[in-house]
Amino acid sequence: MRAVQLVATGRPLEDRAVALPEPGPGEVRVRVAAAGICHSDAHYRRGGPSLGSLPLTLGHEVAGTVDAVGEGVAEGAWDAVDEGVAEVAPNPPIEVVSSDTNRALARALVPGERVCLHYLVTCGRCAACLRGGEQFCARVQMIGKDRDGGFAEYIVVPARNAIRVPDAVSHAHAAVMMCSSATAWHALVKGRLQPGESVAVFGIGGLGVSAVQLADVFGAATVYAVDRVPAKLALAERLGAVPVSAAEGDDPLAALAALTGGRGVDVALDLVGRPATIAAAVKCLGVQGRAVLVGIGDRPFTVDPYRDILGKETEIIGCSDHMHGEIAGLLELAASGRLDLGAAVTREVPLAAGAVNAALDALEAGTDGVRTVVRV
């Protein structure tokens, strides 16, 4: 089958012919229909966070159709490693699907079923999994990072990782939800956003478009969208946010101070990962505000310990990935129209190394649209 793979870090991805993977017990093979291109993929190409063995197929935002099932899946048996999983429901006003329901959904999967893929493959048994912290599973593997991902014609994952997609949600939209929407939702959960509070979203890319809309689901009174690209600010404004320019010569901190009457915001999400945006997310907080850091960065940032943190009792919170149990509710939000991913997918490219590398180059340069999806 065809795949676009990372053969060596610091080099462009390459077109390669690889063996068709076969599903083992408790696994499903999915014919990929769409795979989102995330900024994380650019980090992996550059040699960022540790990766699995190379060559490696990137792509962790994946949706498609079940093509084949392994032993036990069609008969309704469940892989024993999933027994005992306890997922912790967050506090926002949507139902989080239980582990039992998710297992039932996976067991019911048959060839032809439309699915999206939760990108964390976990054991379900370790202390982290049992307390609802699957991102920190002792044996966690991320598709497209630790094991082969979705920039290919087919992918094999445990049945639990394949979640049924409602008919009203396209493959392209379901794919980008697997990181951009799900991680934005988890960031708002980590930030403990309450109805009536204000939010500043730094970076209106794939995650930002979802974060702006999901903050409204949480009941935010005002959402401020901070970006340097006018077209992205216009998009955020159409989605109901107050645009705040961070273009050269503009001071987003001064603008946020003026817009909030000097009070600052309750929750700030940094979805960029640059020192300047991380520091701004902390500095724009009001009393007892919470800054949630989501964007991947490898450089330190500077804030004033007393003025920005101690004196206001603010919090800096890390956000890593998201939870399996958060995805089904998000899919229902998309199916109902409360989460519009039409604004998130701004370009589609073929499964070809040249096209994927060009999209990654544009992401690195900050010139890309919102989200580019590989159509397979």
C-alpha cells in the first residue's frame, strides 16, 4: 500500500510502498479516508519529541472505514487489556460516554462502518489508566508518533480506538476532531472554565477554531481570539469571538486590558507554543485566572513571578492530549451543528509526500490556513 513516511528527522517526508497491515486479535483495519495535518507533525519531521523507530508513517488525526476486523471483534469479544478502564467525566454540560458504552461501540464494529480513531493506544490496566489519566499510561503509544499513523491507505488499531462517526459528520471533519477539537475541549476542561467567565484563545488555527466554539458550549460570557493573521481573526469574529490583533506593531496585552476594563481574563489558552504567546497568556489573566499551555514549544518564557502569578494567585496548567471518553460527545456536538468544522478544514491535499511536505512547510512558516486534510 502507499504511505507517506518520515525516513529521517530533519528531512522531507517520502512516498513509500509498505506492506498492508493485518489486524490481530481485538484489532481493526481501517481504510483511511482523511487524515489531518497537525503542527505536531511538523515538530516530528523536524526531530522534536521522541519518536518510534523510523521509517514511520505520520498522521494522528484519522478517519475512515473499517476494512477488516481481527479475531474476537466480530464475535463481540473484547480485548482483555481494556477491562477495568475507569474514565473520569469532566464537569462541562455534555454527556461523556462511559467505558462500557465505548466498548460496546467497538464490539459492534463491522467492515463498512465509518469511524474516527482515538490516537492514544493504552493498556487500560495501569494506575494512570485506572485513575483516568490515559495520556500517562505506562505503555501508551500515539499513532503517527510511536506507531504508524494515518498518512497511508490503511491503518490498524485496537478496536477500542475506533469510534463510530455519525452520518452527519464528514470523514474530514471527524479526522481533525481527533486532535484539534478533542485537545481544545480537554484544555477548557483543564482550565475549569465556568459559565459566565471570559476566555482568551491565542492562536486561531486548527485548535483555535474549535476552542472558540467550544468555549461557548461551556457557557463563556466572552471569547477573545488573538492572532496575527487578519483572515483568521475575521473567521474567529464570524464564530462569535472578539478579535484581538497580534500583528507586528499591535499590542494584544494592551488591547485585552482595555477590552476587559483592566480586569484581565479568567482563562487563557496558548495554542501556539512560542515564548511570546505563552507569556502573554499568563500576563493577560485576572485574579485567580488560569493559563492552559497546549502548543508544543521547546524554548523558555519569561513572566514576573509576583506581578503575573503570586500577586493574583494565577495558575499555569499543562495540557497533554485528551481523553477517549471525551470524543463521542464532541462528535454529537458536530452532528448537531454546535461545533462547525467547516470553518476548520480550509484545504485538502492528496496522499503524496510533496503535497504533505508543502503543507508542513506552510505550517512552520505560519502561512497556512486553518487545517489541511490529506484525502486518501
